[in-house]
Amino acid sequence: MFGLQGRIALITGGGSGIGWMIARGLATNGAKVYITGRRKHKLEESAASFNQSNQGKGLVVPLEMDAADRKSILAAQEVVASKEGKLHILINNAGQTGPVSHFLENTSGPEHKDPETLGRAMFNNESFEEWADVYKINTFSTYFVTTAFLGLLAKGSADVAGYTSSVINITSISGINKIAQNHFGYNSSKAAAMHLSKMLATELALKKIPVRVCSIAPGVYESEMTYDTIGPDKVNEVGKGLVPVPENRPGTAEEMAGTVIYLASKAGCYTNGQEIVVDGGYTAVNPATR
């Protein structure tokens, strides 16, 4: 049911963090996984660590690609097209935090003297350019990478009986939160990526293109954007919720990869246009839109 033998996958931001958790899970279950990113040495190092350990039935292949650059995306698409001629799984995972205004949570700080002072501090601490950069990788890249690989994904659906290819967009509970967690830009970009996922799913379904689109919203996980190791003392420092994370721990690689494997395998072929939240109960106890 969850086997991925013979499947071809591509993951943006696949050399570390959540992307690497997913890559290992897919490859362990039999997929050939292209991990992409801008740091070629990191991709090669990660791929070698998996392939040399013989951990699974699949293979990890490093492929340099900047998910926020159209020429780079097309160059990577041409590599996959020439080597594979199809794609079954696309994971849009690349992302960055963007501008952070740390003083937002410190309500005793001088920035909170009065509304005028707070507004001016928020205005001066961030820039249009920083907001554009975070949207470029967290939201825009999902659109451009998905459309570039759409033809190969459709061919992947035709390749396996009873199977439809899938796009899985890794968003964040920050796109569901009603609190800013010190970064309005990041949170709003993730909310935009979630809605973009639903629009893509609807448009492709209406046009009878056999490619499913879903999103996964992780809670607190260990990554380059948080910490390499997150103990109980740091879980809520990362989550910045009004109420602590009920599980009092970060999510595991198995929990993240397992959710992706469900959507990417035959078990998930009746699931389309959906968003799965994997957050240890964070959004159950904090103000959220769902």
C-alpha cells in the first residue's frame, strides 16, 4: 500500500531539515529521489550519506536548482525529463524565515510605549525587499516549480495503473496561526502558499489533469530554520504559542515522512486539495484559522 518502488520524486530544499526527512522516507520506501537546492556540496553530502548506508530500496540523487529562479528550474526540469521522462512526486519544501521583529513579543519593551511608537518600529524594522524575498521562495516558487514539472507529473500518472502523481507543498502552522510569532511576512507567505495549493488542486481537477495537489503544515520540527536539536525547553521557544505544544516535543522524521508517504503512495490517491496539519496539537490549543 505504501510502497514507492519505481516512483520518481523531486524535493526542493531537500538536502537538510524537513526536506531531508522526507527524502530519506521516500527513498527508504523505494523511490528514486532528486534532492534540489542551491548548495551543491550539501546535496552531494546528504545523498552520499544515504546511498552508502544502504538504508532503503531507493536512491537519492543530488540536483542543483534554485527554486526561486526560472532558468534554474527549467534547467533542472530538462535533466529530469532527459533522464526519467516522467515524475510521480513533487515536494515543494524550500523556504526561509524572512524579516523578524523580535520586539513584538516583548510587550514591556520601549517599542510598545504607545500605538504610534509600535507602528513606527514595525514600519522601520522591515522592508518591501525582505517581504518580497520571503514570498519569492515560500509562495512564488511553489507556482513556478509545479507548473514547470506539470507535464512530467502527468506522464507519471499514465505510467502506473491505478495511481495519480502528486504535488505536496510543505507549508507551516504559521500560515494557520492568528498570531504573528514575530514574523508577519513568513506567516502570511505560508498562508498564501496554502491557498495557492488549493487553487492548483481545483484548477487541475477541473481541467482533468491527473495530478493531485495537497499541503502539509508542520508544527515544531528540527531544521536549519529552528535548531538542530529541540528539547522540551526549546519547543515553546520555537512555537511561540499562547499555549504550550500539548505533546511537549518536536515532531519526528518518521511522522513527517510518513504523512508524505501516505499522500504520495497509492494509499493517498483519493485525497486531493487537502491540507494535513502535523503539529502535536499546537493549533488545537492556540488561535488558528482552522
